[in-house]
Amino acid sequence: MPVTRTRRVVLLVAAVVAAIVVAIASVAVVLSEPRYPGPLEVELADDLLEELQAREAEDDFLRERLGGLAALVTDDNTLAGCTGGHDPVPSPPATVGTDPVAEVLAATEQIRQLTLDEPVDVRLLDHTEMTERVTGFFAPRWDDERIDVEHRKLTALGAVEPDTDLLALRVDTFAAQVSGYFAGGAQEIGVRADEAPALSPLERVVLAHEFEHALTAENLGRPSTSSADAARAAAAVVEGSAALTMVMYAESVLTEEERERLREELLRRAAAGGLADFSPYLRAELQFPYVEGVRYLCDVWRDGGWEAVDEVYRDPPTTTAAVLFPERHGQPPRQPASLGAPPGDGWERVREIDFGAAQLTWLLAAPGGEPDAALDGPRSRAAAWGGGELVVWSRHEATALGLALVDRGDGPPLCDTMRTWYETAFVDGSQEVALTCDGDQVRLGIGPTAATASAIAD
């Protein structure tokens, strides 16, 4: 074809769109008078459109099935200033030789502009070894009590089906799809490698991501947090920084052919199943620190380079709202009005936790676990979030949940948004819901009976 077919891991769709614009613009310049396009021009346009649609479908599939690696396949054109136009990273010192691990570490230090004093142990693990190690890291975090409360919360919100095996998803399925890890206490990096000691393009990119974690841990430390929402925001800084580094590595170190191989590896990984059993809410929760983190830090990097990114580690966002809407940096959340308690004896409060703008976005994007039922503009609607609290009660097998939010006045009224959400999420009548709105206070009660829901919301 006469159009250059440059392959990029990042902004692939944008590249094809640009090619179409260029092709159309070229025709407009050559033509001296209006006429209908000839057969060759129509064929060219059809080929480009077909390629565009195929790439869009592939990208959607990758974003749906991948976890943190979804940051490599972004549909956000604002990342162009961070991922495009980089000069190739200089070749590593001759002392590195042909050691692929050493080459990746050297290139990552050059990209991230940080160096490591304390050596890190890099382990190339096969699928079984990696899965066992990650399972060992995460299984102790999910005891029966925590799983029970989490299952009650997510089921009450319609974020997972009642028969979801949450433990299997949180530990077994998650561990099986992890590509790499950095264990700071042991100064150990693990990378899933199929043909070690050789490294494929995907394995090199993953190693760059994990080594960036080692670099920032030693040089910058980790942001301190005081709430669950603040912890998610801090994770977006840590993972977003590593994701931005791996995207730059893919752009400036890998060859065009290697980037195409990287995409093929991602497609194979996604086709293997991965996160297919994760509900849209769980998938969004897993992807948030990587995908939203890299978008957030791209803006920071464009304005001030890596020095500005390093400063974010010292002064991190304290809410997920500040990650989604960076202009809110430094604005603390407002405290919502207290929720009521379920009526009757036997109800036990088992969880009380803050509820952030990111979680609200995930709910609005897939009411009742159905992306096709998404409210229009979930992100713009979540901009109204000014603070939030969630409480879970249990009584034997029954669950009740309260959600209290503060409307800050940005975007559509939060009361209307939450009414539309629950009317969409629970069309099957699986939950009784009550909504109370008073000024900027929005309170939602969910329970097994109307009386229970109303008692919470009132």
C-alpha cells in the first residue's frame, strides 16, 4: 500500500486515523476540481477503514482481557506527547555484553533517569513457578472473613454475580495472569519467561516495568496513605510511573518488528483467558492504577519531565478523584452525613470504608455488571463526587449496604445519577433500594427488604 504502515504498541489506532487523514488530504491537494473518487482511491480507503476497524476491535479485546499490561494499549491520544517521538536509547555499555537482563536494566535506568545502588535479584520463572510465587504473596491477604465481607459488598452493589468465587479470582486467576513482580523487602524481581535466558519483547517490557519499581523504591520511597481511596491514588502514582517507563521502553528501545511481536504476544496472552472471568468492576479495579496512573503521570511528565514525576512521589494525590481530575490536587474529600442503621435485631456492621470517585466510575460504567447498560459519560458524572463512605451490615446470610456521597456540584446532579444507576442495575428486583437526597448529601440504602433499605437511607 502507498501509505506507510508503521506499527506502534501505543496509539496504534491514532496512527491509522492519521494515515486516513493524510491520504484524504493528499487527494484534496492533487485534485484541481471536484470529482468522485476513482476505484483505486475507494479501494485504498476501504483497506484503511478495514484495518482501522480490525485494530480497534483488537484494542478493545486487549483492554478487556489484560490487567496492568492494558497500559500498553491505550486509546487516549493525550499520551502522544509522552510516548511518541523519543530518540532511541543509546546502546548499553560494552561490559553488558549479550546479557538480555543487564541490557534491559541499563536501558531502563537511562529512560527513568535513576540509578540503583543496592543490587536486585532478577529471576526468570516459568509459568508454574511464577504462579506459585504470586499465589504465595497474595493468598495470606485474603482470609475467609475478608473474602466474605468483600463478596457481600460487591454483590450488594451488583458488581459481581452472587455465585462468584471471589477467592479464586482474587488469588488463583490473578496469580496465573501476572507477568512480573517486584518484592521490595527481598530486592527480588520475577518475570514470567518462556525461553529463559532469552527474553521476548513482552518479557523485556515487563522487566523494565518491574525494575522501575526497584529504582523508585530505593530513590523515592513509597507515598504514605491514610485511607483506602488514598491508597488507590498512591498505587496510581507507583504503577503509573512504571507503566509510563515500560511504554517509553517499548517506544524507544524495541524495534518496529519487536513492537509488532509485542502486540502478537499481548493478543496471545489475552486469548488465553486471563481476566475473562473478572466482572467489569473487578477488571476496572485491577487496571485503574496502571491505565489511569499512566494518563495522570503523562500530563505531569509533559509539563516537567521525570523531576516533576519524582515530586509527585513526595506530594501524591490523596484521592482517586485527584487522579481522574488532576486539577483537584490537594483538595481533601468532604465528610458525608452519617448513614442510618438497618432495623431489627441481629444486624452487625462488618465494614466501614471510604468510597472514592474511581469506584463510582466503575459502577456507572457497568450497572449490574453490564457494560452495555453504562450510563452516559460515567467519568463526567463521577466528577460530581466530593466525598463518600460505604458501610456493610450482615445478618446471617443477609446483607445490607449503605452508600453516602457528597455532591460537589460538578457535572450532572449526583442524586439523579445514583437514581438512574440503581434503576438500571437492579431491573431484576434482586435488591431493594432507597435513595434520599438533601442538598449536597446523597444517601443510598440497599437491602433484602424495602424497610431495611429505607432505614439506611433516611
